[in-house]
Amino acid sequence: MKGCLPSKRGFLIWFLLAEAMLGLAIYRDALWGKALLAPLDCGPALMPKFRYADPENKGVPSNHYLIDLFTYNLPMQHTLYQAYREGKVPWWDPYTYAGRPLLADTPINGTDPVRLGCYAVLPFEMAYNWVEILYSVLTGLGMLLLLRRWQVRAGIAVLLALGYQFSAYFALALHMPTLQPPLAWLPFLWLAWDSWWRKPNHWSLPAGSVVVALIFYTGNLQTHAYLVLFALAFLLGYGGLAIKEWRKLLQWLRCQGFWGPCWRRRFYRRNWSSSRAMFGRWARGLKGQGC
């Protein structure tokens, strides 16, 4: 019986095997770009202008709860994808509502490093799907490593991590691309903070700062608030009623709160000059037309 259980070093292999089998069963054609992780049947089922896409549709979509993926997220992500592939910063969406801000829109998730990496190397269908798939895997992996940090038995840790990854909350949050990514990074942040609290070391500060930056890159104002709540919970859980521990932790969290946003600020500083020039040309064009 012991031979069937994951060993202390083999739990990660068992976890990845389980990920591969569950991924094939759940995502299927979406892995190869032959299907999209979006309810495409909502168009022909509910909107007459999309009836041509599936004339035989009976008017009942498979899952209308995720309709925002079809009407909002999917077209926005396609515009984002095209802009990045053309070497442009997608500050503006000229196709929606006669023009509107794009990168600044809360649910766009347009500065997410995982999304940008997928958009840079994959066709749109595969890139759109693999962003969701990779964050699903990261969600389970982070929880697995955190459970092992707490010395939970390997077999139990694998099952709990998979249960957390495929929980109903993350399944329902599929249509909100700024929810799961920041939450997927929180276990890694917890690992860095816990490691420093137990024994201060040279890697926890840069690692924690990078994870804080990733949370800012992938989220929005709502999920940024989750980070503040997470820090408060960490203070209460690890500091308790000891003033000495609170001072120690507050000094540490203050460093994380400074260096993390600094990493994110570099993106906007790097692209602001080119965007200012673009808006300047646009304004001069309007002036030349007598507007």
C-alpha cells in the first residue's frame, strides 16, 4: 500500500500526471486550439445577427451564465491580441462604442505576463485557451507547495490541491480573467513571507516583491484590495498579540509594498513616451481637419 502513495520527492510527479489526465479530460480540443473556452453558441442561440453561424441552433445555449465571455471578453481579447502582435500598446479600442479605453479597462487583464507570453508565441485560439489553462495549473501548484510547506502528507496535499484548483469558485470565475490570476499567485507569496518569518534569508524579499508585482500586473483595483486583506490576515495570523512580531512583520511588509509596485511602474514608464507621441499625432490630425 505504501508503494502506491506519493513519496516526499515524488509528489510533484504524481501531481503533474494528475494534471495531464484531468487536463485532457476537461479541456480536450481547447488544448490544440480546435475549440475556444468561451460559450460560442450564445450568439446563434440568443442573437439573431449571429444566427448564420449555426442555423440549426434551437435557441437554448449550453451555458448562458458565461455569456460575458462571448459578448465582452472574447472580442476585447482579440483586439488586444492584434495590437500586441502588431507591436502596439493597446491603450485605445477603436471598435467598441465608437472608441473607448482598452488597457485601462478593469477586466481586460492586458498587462498579465502569462497572457502576453502566450499572445507573443501562439495563434489567438490557443493563446486565449492556454492563459486559462496555465493559471489553472498555477493555482493547484501554488496550493500544493503551500500544503507541503505546512508538512501535510504528500498524497493528501495532492488531492487537496487538485480539489482547490477545480473548485466551483474557479470554475464560475472563468468569465472574469482578472480574478483567478491574482489568486493563483497568493500561495507563492505566502510561501515567500512564511519562509522569511521562520528564518530571514536573502531570497524571500526579491521573490515576494516579484510576486506582488505579478499580482498588480494581473489584477485590478478589486483584486489589489485582496492583497491588502491578505497582508492583514498574515499579520494577525503570524503576529498574534505580540507587539514585537508586529513590528518585525510590518517592516517586512512595508518593503514588499514598496518594491512590488515599482516593478509594475516600469511598464507604464517605458510605454508612456510612445503613447504620448501617438496621442499628439492624433490631436494634430483633428486640428488639421478643423475639429
